[in-house]
Amino acid sequence: MRTVSDASAAGLVLEAQGLVVRFGGRAVLDGVKLAFAPGAVTAVLGPNGAGKSTLLSCLAGLRRPRLGEARLGGRAIGALPAKERAQLVGYLPQNPEIAWSVDVRTFAGLGRTARVGAFGPSEADRLAVERALDVTQLAALADRDVTTLSGGERARAHIARVLAGEPRWLIADEPLTGLDPSHQLDAADLMRGFARAGGGVVVTLHDLAFAARFADRVVMLVEGRVIADGPPAEALAPEVLARAYAIDARWTSGLAGPLLDVVARR
Amino acid sequence: MRRVAPLAVVAGLLALLVALCALSLVAGRVWIPLDRLGEAGDPRWAIITSLRVPRTLLALAVGAALGLSGAVLQGYTRNPLADPGVLGVSSMASLGAVLTLYFNLTAPGATAAFAMAGAATGVLILLGLTGSAGGAITFLLAGVVLNVIAEAGLSLALMLSPNPWAASEIVTWLLGSLSDRSFTDVWTAAPFIALGGMALLLVGRDLDALTLGETGARSLGVSLRRTQGLIAAGVGLACGASVAVSGVIGFVGLIVPHLMRALVGGRPSSLLVPSALAGAALLLAADILVRLIPAASEVRLGVAMAVLGGPFFLWRLISIRRRFA
């Protein structure tokens, strides 16, 4: 993946500094303090309603927390000009919408919105879109109507759209949901490749075993608080899972990595 | 997925417009073949220059305003049923205009100013009611509410109107027409329509980004506040000025973007210019048609468009329901 140059991403740290978000009196995020360095994939996990999506939208600069702030490279992300923020941070919402029938290439090109000049797409813009279509294996479908794609192809189109913008950070809310196992692996490889090339990745996931194999770091969020943060083996330890999900679980070793054996419900 | 190139569509529409303009100058209750027009003294010149030229220009301007507004509103709401009429913007404009008739405000430009204020208020209420998370359904419901409010105001103005003359003037004007308009009307409306149209042409890229929804568009660096401001100002000026000179003419903004989408594809920004041109062509063609229908008094353009547009709206609604079923 050539979308991010190693030198440029160095030092562009993404931080959550004491984020507090309330919905109707309930604290969805309750003082979340985290720092993410580029070059790694961080999976944010937690039970439903733990505040994962809210955390990601704060990190992407799309939601202003009640208290605290998200910072990118030392600057408050809310204070960045929208265009600059969009160039640095690619965001993939949960259940993303596609309102109109457009072809896949045009759709991926939307990812360049913050980069295209006043006189339309340049050669660099076109090349970036083609590269994104290439790495997501969509080049052959580039002229298809994006609304007629299968679920897996559409999920790849969304990833292509984000990559086409050549962001330094990739923030994706459940990008693997709805994909079959083989496309989950493909999408995970794309994100790992993005991180290996020097970009930063923060994703939310629900599949614990998948997170254990694919993430460099796991953040466990429960009721708006971080209860564990570290390498998967630590942050997904049985004690943590018991606290987070009220399950008894044990890790065993499988062919390609750890497997989670859920023993019983407490 | 590749459809007709937008440039080819624009060229075709321009050619169609030229032909319609020529037809519009010769067609009407008095048929004037241009090749047999005499020298400067021929009285039929007067019909052309003082009646048909302004009427043609107004049809072009109003049609373009409505077509473009429809394309922008559909793009913003991501709803193919949006249109200044359906969303209540035209009703709000006519409420503004009728207030000037009701209060007998005769200052030059008062009707246009009130109509534009009414339309802009309508768009702002729409955006306010739906907020930043407004879905397509919310928008249509907000449009229903606006229509109800405006209709109530209009009925009240009619009921309380000081004299029968004012009431009948209001009713006739509400039906929407371009007959017997003068160059004064052209100069009243055209500059504002042009200004509003320019504002609307600026939102193309934002509308494209909105294909990903509001969160998606914001993550791409689009400032929705700016988009909403441009749309409120643009639709307010363009539709308000149109309603001020022509009364309420519905469905142009509904039909035209739909037809153009079949030609140039779904990308909102590439629909804007074709929709403006096709709106001008549709309204001019409809206006030529109502001039030629043999009836005791000319069929009102607004009525004719409603007769065409009603079934179209129904058909769209049914096909959309099928898609979601």
C-alpha cells in the first residue's frame, strides 16, 4: 500500500483527553483518556452501548464532547479547519448510507472531496482513486452501479472511498460487520497494510477472536470507561471478559491464532 | 452505468430550447408565421415584442429556477420526491406574495420581496425542523406541515379579504400563469433568479458528498451550515422571485431531475445544469401548449402542470414504495 508515506505520518498522534459525552443525563463516555500512535491497529471493543461509536466519532472530530477534547498531532481536532481534518482523518461510519445510484469509481472519488481543487479532479486525484480501487479489488467493478453491489463488495467500496482520500488516520466503525469470513480477512489485511505503511487505524469490532488475531492493541470500553488497554492477550484476558460481558471464557489455541471458548454465562 | 455524457445532454437541451423559443414567438391565439411578417409597421410585431418575448423569457427563467431548485432539494434531502411545491416552499412564497395583495402593498417590488422572504423562511423552517439528522421522511413531513401552515394563511387571507376584487385577484394569481406578463415582470424576477441560481450551482460538490449521508459528508470536510445557507438563499431567491411573477407552478422541480437522472446518472452535481435547462424547456413547452388548447379562457399554466405532475408524483410514489417493500 502506497497511500501513506512513512515519514509524513510519524508523530501524528491521535489522543482522547478526558472525553465526557452525555445523552439525556447518562454518561456515554465518562472520562476516556487514550493515546494512539500511527503504525498500529487498535480495536475498540465492548458490550453494546458501551460508547464505542461515540468515542470514534469524537476521535474523527465529528462530535464535540461535553468535556475534554480529541487531539491530533497536538492540536484540538475540533479546532482544525474541516477540510484539513478531512484530509488527515478518514472516517467510516457504522451502516454507511449510499443515497444515489453512482458508479463505483465516482463513489470512491467522493473520498477525495477535501482534496479536489476548484477546477475538478487532477491527475493525482484520479490516480489515488484507481489505487484505492486496485487494493480493494474493485477495479473490475469500477463502472458498476454501487447500489447494485453485493454486501461484501459494497463494504469494500466504502473502504476504497476512505483510502482514496489518502488519510493519515483511518477510523472505522464496525467495518467488518456483514462480511463473510473471507472478505473479513481481506478487509482486515487492508487495514493492517494501511497501518504497516505508517497510517494509524482505530476500529470497533464485535468479534473477540478476530480482534485477538488482527489488532495490535485492544481497548475495552464498558459504560463509557476504559477497563483494559493493551496487547490483545492482556486486554482480552478472561477476567476482563467476565467484567465486560458477564461471560466465563477461556482462550485456546487454534490453527491461525487464539480461539475463544465461551464456557458459560454467569 | 455510463450514461449519456452531461455535455451532450446540455447541448441537446440547448438546441431544444432554441427551437421552443422560436415556436413560442409564433404560437398562440394569433399564429404569426415569422417569414410573412411585414416591415416594422406590422402590428403583429407588437404582439411579439411586448407579449411573447417577455412571456418566453419568464417561462425560461421560472422553469430553470424550479428545475434547479428541485434538483438541489432532492440532492440535499436525498429524496427523489422533494420539490419546492411538495416541500411547501412555493406555498410559503405565495403566502408572502398574497400578504402584499391582501394588504394592498403597491410599492414596486413588494410582492417579489415578500415572496422571496416567504420562500427563504420556508426553507429555513424546513432545515430547522429536520435538523442535521433529518432523514428523507422527516423532510417530507416537514414539507406537509409547511404546506398546511401556508394554506391556512392563504385561506385566512382569502376569507378576510377586504373586497371581492382582492379575493378574486388572489385566487386567479394562485393558479399560476405566465399570460399577459410584461418586461417589468422580467426585470423584477430575472436578476433574483440568476442570483439564486448562482448560489445553488455552488453546492454541487457538497450534494455529491451528501450521497454518503450527513455524517459521511461532514467527515469529508463539508460544512453543512454553509450548504444549508446557500440552499436557503438560493431556493429562496429563485423560487420566491418565480412565484412572485408567475404564481404557484408545481411539479417542474419534481419531474425534471427525475428525467435528467435517467440521462446523466445519479450524481447530484451533474444534474444541476441539465435540470435547470430541462426545467426551462418543460415550462416553455407547457406554456406553448396552454396557449394552443382551444378553451373559452386560457388554461392556467399552474393547473396544466398539476394535471401533468399529479399522476407523475403518484407513479414515483408507487415505484419508490415497491423499492422499499
